[in-house]
Amino acid sequence: MKKTNIILLTAILSLAGCNFLDKNPDMRATIDTQEKVRLLLVSAYTDADASAICEFSSDNIIDNNSPDATGHVNSLNPLDKMYDEIFAWEPVVSSDQQNSPKSIWDGCYSAIAACNQALQAIEKLEAEGKNLDAEKGEALLSRAYHHFLLTTVFCQAYKTEEASKNDLGLVYMTEPETKVAPHYERESLTETYKHIEEDLEEGLKLVADNYYTVPRYHFNTKAAHAFASRFYLYKREWQKVIDHADYVLGTSKESAAAVMHDARHTLQDLTDVNSEFLAWVDGNSPANLLLYTTYSTAPYSLFGGYNRYGLNRDPRSYTISGPGPAWSRFPGVSVWSANSGEYSSFAAHWFYLFEYIDKVQGYGYVHGVTRAFTTNENLLARAEAKAQLNDLNGAIADLNVWCESYDVGSNKMTRTASGDILNLSKIKTFYADGKSKEIVPRLHNTDIDPKWTLTDDQLRVIYCCLQLRRIETIHDGLRWMDTKRYGIEITHKQGILPEKRMLWNDDRWAIQLPQEVIIAGLQDNPRVNVGDHVGSEASMAPVNITPIELEMSVKGQTIALVPIDDEDENN
């Protein structure tokens, strides 16, 4: 019967002159104009949020169900069972939804596929004599960025060119996928970094700002240089970090100060709470260099009712509510965070937007706004690079600019005799041996690379850089990479289970690939050297979200988190 039907279908198609086969069966658009390339590049940015999995893996988050200083144990629920697995540094097997390894993997490779499709179309259009340098630059930069983003989650930190040949990298995609169920082999991390660098350097030569309506929603020139600065920070090519940051920030104190996040404006001029939060993700702010929206339920994981895990106890006490080299309590906390209940705090720049698909039932999508690159973080990258090159005065000058930008509110920072907030003496005093490991952690720089040596003065300034970076990037996920690249040991206490430790050379720094990817045949990350890892026994948690019931306390006000109208969600 089947054979007869096939023969009959073939005959019908022949009689019809095969007109049906002259059309794209899946209604694909042909990318054959410059405008279509530009429209395609709108899809060249992931809609998945990679910050949550890194944040929950880091030392910025604690389990509020673990015993507190009095021995009290809570029974709070997480938003999703997945967060139990992430916090325990276990493979995520319970979810493939938002913020899961699969969502990150799929989102990044989907963006990469759009880049490759655009580059293929650009090649054909350029053969016709058309100039698409700017579009090609954006596509190359986005392709490099999304591979780089994947390495920060699923790979070890870069060590040296030789040592990283022994670490697994990715499958670096440079062509549109045309085969069904192809087989891929992961290359080394050294090879992946070389491919990223090639795309990055070529993209830097071509990128331009002249065709964007809102440049900060695309790879513009400053965002491209900020990306290069971070890439070389992780690769430890310090002078390149400084060179690219100089393009973004300028070389004077005044030029850098002019593009920092305006904390005074946030504190003094914005009286509406939603406006205060949204100021952090303002597309017109000079502090924001690249923004893109994601589907992310992660902010809910810190709210009352779902906040088993949160920014609380030591992580809060040593960051946004804690001491520093010129303050007893960080002054910027007044514009930085909100209290989302007794057991956790909420960083303002992790505020979300809600898109209703059914207002009656209250269903919809939670959108996050990823601040991929900011001037504030870029300034701290430059300060660290200067310290690594033993330009301590230059590093401290940058750290002073950062401090000035958050020196607001009643708890002012103390000044030196010269009027600066920081100097080497104050830094060495605060980051002296014997302080808490939260302030003075052990760095494994020479274990990672025997040639990576530091003087005592350099070490103290780098401690300062790392603490300020930790504050600046709360909830952005970058703390995970900072601890990974320095080999800073992390401990997690989950419930009443024995404490877990992440050692400097632990396999689990590379988060396990999505289970579906492993089942499909791609090599998984090794799990041999796992320190004193203990399996999680945490319980399943509800995932039902009702946004209108959530409240937060901001500057003494209790407010409901107000969703946006669906027509506004793209902005």
C-alpha cells in the first residue's frame, strides 16, 4: 500500500510540472538584501540567561536552609529543583527550561546559527559589489561572543596555551548547519580561544555604529572593545585589556568618570521605584554598552516564597552591605539592592519585565535584561590589568573612579589626606593577612601558571579589584569566572549535609553539558577530581509563578513588582 502511494505521488508531481518543488517547503526567507541581513542580525543574540547558573554556582549565593549562626534551619523552597542541582554543582537533570544548561546551550548556538546564516548571505552580497562591512563585523563579534559565553559556563578557565590544550573546548561553528543529526567532536579550549580571537579581531576592524537605531542593543564599537578587554582579561594578556578599555573609557580620570553609572541620579532624582530599577538597563545610559533581553525566571528565585537560595549572610555581608577599604558599610547599597524578604536581597540591575499572554489568568513570560558589557565593569578590568603589570598607581586611580561613582547616601566613604578615597596604604591595611577568606582568599595563580607571580603589593591591590568586581557584578554571573580564573576555593553548605568544597583544580568548574547533548553523542565534561563532593538530597519545589503577589521592600517602601504591558516588552 505504501509503495503504491509513493508511485502515485510521484506521478502527480510529474504531471503538475513539479511546481510544488520550486518553492521553499518550510517558507524560509531568502536573505538576499542588506536590509534582510540586518533584520536577521536582530536574532544574533541569545534569548537565554546564562547569569543565573553561574551566580548560583558561585560564592555569592547561600542556601537559607542551612543552619544559621544560632543553628536555626529553615524549610524554604527553591523556584525549581534545578537550583538544588546547580547549587550542589551537580549535572542538571530535572529541567530543560529557562536558565537550565540546555536553554543556555540552545540559545547561544541559535544565535551563532543566525550569525553564520548572515555571514553566508553577506559573502554573496559582497560578491555582487555591495559593502556590508558593518553587518559582517556585528556577525563576527556576536559569533565570537556566544562561543565565549559558552566557554564561561561549560569549560574550564583558560590557563596557558599549552595547558589549555588538555582542557575541553567547544564545537566552534562557522557554517550554517545543513545535515540531519551530524556528529561533532569538541576541540581543545586553546583551539576554541584561537577561533574566538580570530572572529573578535576581524570584527573589531569592521564594526560600526552608523546603522543602528539603538546602538546598545547591538555590538557597537565600544561594546566590541569592552568584549575584547574581557576576553584578554580571561586570557591574561594584560596590555591588550588596557588598550581596549582605553578606547571605551578614555585615558583620563574625567573621561572615565563621565561614563560611569550615575548613582546620584538614581538615588536623588528618581522617586518612582520602577524607574530606579529600569535606570540600570537604560539603553541611553553611557554606562551600558551592550544590552539584550532574555527569557528568565531567575529573579523570582530570590523572592519570598521561592528564596531557598539567596544573597544573604556572608555573601551580602562582604559585598553590598559589608566593609571595604574606605567604608564600614558599602554606601552604594542605597541604590544597589532591595530586600526581597527576610532571607535574601535583590540586586537592582536584575529587575525583570513581565509580558502577559493571558492577563485574566496571570500567565506570561518573565524577561530579563542582560547587561553584557558596562563601563563600570570594564574600568575594574582595566584596574586589574594595571595591577598585574605593576602599575599600582594607575590601578588605584581607576579604583577611585569606581568608588566615586557609588559614594552616595549618608554612609560616605572616608578620604585620604590627598582627597582620594583609596591609596596603597589603605588597601594594604584592609587586605592584610589574617582577614576573612571572603576578603583575602587564597589565589592559586602559580598553580595555574608557574610564571604567573605577584608581589605582595600587587596581591593586595588585586584583592581590592576582586572585591569591587564582586560588588559590581552581583547577579551578573561574572563572580563565577573571577573565582574560576584565580582558583579561589568556594564552599557551599546545602541544608544539613556536609559542606561541599570547590577546589582550585576541580572538574566541576566546567558545568556539565546538557543531558540531551551528551545523549546525542557529544563528549561530556569529566568528573574525576571532585574534591569532597556530596550528592544533593534537596526536595522538589513548586514552579508556579504569580507575579502580582510578589512584593519587595525598597528604601523602606513595600511595593508590588508591576508587570509591563506586552507591547512594551521589546524595550
